[in-house]
Amino acid sequence: MSNFSTRESTVLCSDQYLLTTTTYLPEKAIKGAILMAPATGIKRQFYASFAAYLAEHGYGVITFDNRGIGESLTGNLAKSDASLQCWGEKDMPAVFEQLKQSFPDSKYHLFGHSAGGQLVGLMHNAQEFSSIFNVACSSGQLKNMSNPYFIKAHFFMNMFIPFSNAFWGHTKSQWLGMGEPLPKLVARQWREWCNGQGYIKTAFGKTVHNHLYDDLSMPSMWVNAIDDDIANNKNVSDMLSVFTKMKPEKLTLTPEHYSLDEIGHMKFFSRKSQILWSHATKWLEKH
């Protein structure tokens, strides 16, 4: 029997949009509370095994679907006005507030996967995190990728996204194994930001006018894998350049060192990769 329970709920964002969440509640006194922020187009169920592991180790966790994704999609996807920017400015802060209500008087940590870590500087309440633990989080800058993956990424970003958005009114990213179908504005910003340096930095002064990227200085760990074509070391450094006050720790994982076939961009959270998860609990114990 597990030593935690789960609770399905909804969160109301500042613009009255409803998001679907799952909260993992340890039965005993908690050691801390974690906002599990997902990658682009990835549903919260993807993180269930990892969240359960953290809950079994005494940490409260909340997972969620960003607007336009999974159970947080309302109505026709082609009519969704969700964007990467509103995920960071509205969705993540609202879910963080629910985390604080569920686990008051606790230390709060962000666990970001890819976009979930990239967007933290858009959260108006991000300075309340005691620490950040990011996995596969980088700028995703196309020009820093190597062939043959560069060709695939360039096709997806610069050909498939514009065509799919024009033809269907959203991006059918699931056809290329890239998570859930994406709202058109999410895919458009993803494309624009990955074509420039510093990811979201390309939007500063254009669509992004208020942010905390120059203010966040809490301890952070940035974990990537040697076989991740997207979050390679160049792109991790490119993303970190946007956080001007952060003094990060970095950890690059090699699958063979853990008797794993692959880690890549997604497999850190796979149940088969549980051997990696102690890196997370060791980090939490220190912070």
C-alpha cells in the first residue's frame, strides 16, 4: 500500500480559465512541496510515477495540464488562444497558489521539465520557490542541434508548424511523436523562440514586458542527458544565460552509467529510469 493519496481538482487562473490538477498528499508530515511543471504538450499523467515516488518520500506534489492540453482543453482546439507565454504568466502561478494552499508553511520547489523550467521567469510569484530542479530544460535553439536531428527539428518547427496551423488551425504535433496536439499560438511561439538565442529572450520587449529572469537567484539544478538532441550542453548554457543572477549546478547524465538504453529528452520520468530519481530527492534533502 502506498503512503500517500491523490486528489483531482481544478484551479481558477487570473483570467477565470480552469485547469485540471492532481495533488499527491503524503500521509505523514511533509518535507516540502513541489510544483511539477510539464514540457510542451505533455499531459500531467506522464509524471504520475515520478510524483508518486516523491510523495512516497514525504513530498507534496501537484501536477497539471496547461490550458489547451489534456483535460485543461476547453472547446475546440483550433479556437484556443493559449500560448507558451500565458502558460508561464497565468497557468503556472495559479497552480503554485493551489500548491501553497494544499501545503501551507512549507518549502516550495519547482520541478520543471523542458518548457516547465524555461517559463519560470514569467511567474509573478516565482521568487517564493526555495529551489529549482530542471530536467531537459534548455533554449532548444535549432542551430545548436546536430544532424540528423537538426533536419527533423527544422522540418517540424519551420515547415510542419506553419502548415499545420494554416490547414487545421492547430499543430498536429502528435503525428511526429511530439506530445499532444498544440494550440496554434503555443506552437508559433515555440517555433519563434527556438529559432532565436535565449529562447524566451527573443520576446523581451515585444510580447513579454514583465518578467523575473533577471531576479531569480535561488539554488538551481539543471539536469540533461548526453543523448538529448534538444537540451544539449550548448542549449542548456544558452537558456541559463537568460537567468542573469542564477548560480546553477549542472548534471549531465550518461545512460550507460545507469544501465539504461536511453534517457534523451523524455525518459528521465519513465518508471524504467527510477534509478535516476534519487538525484531529485538528494537535491531536495539539501534544499
